[in-house]
Amino acid sequence: MPSIHPTASSDIVFISPNNKGITKEWFQPEYWQAQHKLLNTATGRGTVWFVDTPHATAVLRQYRRGGLIGKFNKFSFLAQPLEHTRAYKELALLETLQKLKLPAPTPMAGLVRREGVSYQAWLLTQAIPNARDLFQILQQGTLTDDIWRNIGHTIRRFHDHNVFHSDLNCHNIMLDEQDQVWLIDFDKCAIKDNSAGWKKNNLERLQRSFDKELKKLSRFEYNQQAWQHLLEGYQAA
């Protein structure tokens, strides 16, 4: 489990093994920018920062709210014990995934900032080198049948360990330069029971995400045959 490092302020830093020396300043994009080590900024449903840390190139993300509440309150959550905060739970789950040798980001550290009856939170994970998500890739070219099967096979590996991904979609599946498949963004995910129902729903959610982008984009190299190859990889695992 992460080791907890309270600070003199309302900030609590918790660190995964082999990541000594991380302080609360590491969770400030301005800190890295001042050292000319802010490598890139990506925006989507939220902003993430790629930073060059002494340990590794890392992804810094602040937790944000979605839905209607998110329009008025982007970053604050109701205060609760540290072990129940979104950042701590995700970091702990990522540590478990590392022990299971599943292709997910390597956890580094998290920070929770308490503010009265609420908190804000940040997470640091190692960046996956030279990787892009399927949303980007499929706008530029096709995937081979074997890669589609490998995507299905990888999802099955997570399901075989009862890992529930709450937001399995084409944005949260990545391929690196060796075409290795990775899953990312494990916020609100968990190890669940072994029932088949949620696993089926997980796959259906992914299929809907592909269909949604196919209807929306002028180019998106996905079709039902690709989906069948993905299912072949899932079922053959």
C-alpha cells in the first residue's frame, strides 16, 4: 500500500514503493515549468501534464467532477477518510495491477488537499513511452486483425483477475510502438466479484464508444469485422 506523508499544510502525499523524494511541489505544473521540465499538456475531458521527473517521465492529473455538478464544481469532493478518496483508491489499485503484471500505468504518488468539508486530489503515474490511444490511432489508419485480437486478449486478462474498468472506451486503451496494448485511467475502478454480468456490460460499453466515434468522425477505422476480431481475442484467452 502507499506510504503516507503528511505535510505541515492541509496536503497529504502518499507514495508508492521505489518513489522516494516526492514532495507536494511535484503536483504543481508551475513547479515543473519553472525548471523547464514541463514536457507537454494534453486536454480532453480534463487537463493532464507530462513532466520530466527524476524518477521517470510522468503524467500528472487532477481529479475533476463530471456531469451537471462538474459545471459548477470542477475539482472539489466531499471530505472523507484518506483511504476512501479517489486518488488513494486508484493508486492502491494500480499497485495491485503491477503485482498482477497487468499492462497498466506504473503508480508513483498521489496528493489530497483537505479544504474544510471538501478535498481536491492529484495523481502521478509513469507515462507509457511512445503510446497513443485508439481514439487517435483509428483516425489515422487501420489496425491489423491480430492487433484487434490482442486488444480483446488484454481486456480478458484484466477480467480474469476480476478487474472492473468503470470507463472502458477507445480513449482508455493505448498501443505503444511495439503494439503492446495498455489500459489507462483507473479512477473509480475496482476488483469485483466474478460474475459474468459486469464483464459483458464492460464489453458493451466499449462497443458503444467505438460506434459513437464512428458516427461522429469523418474518418475512424473501425467496423463490425474489427469488433468480431476483438471478441475472438477475448474469447480465446
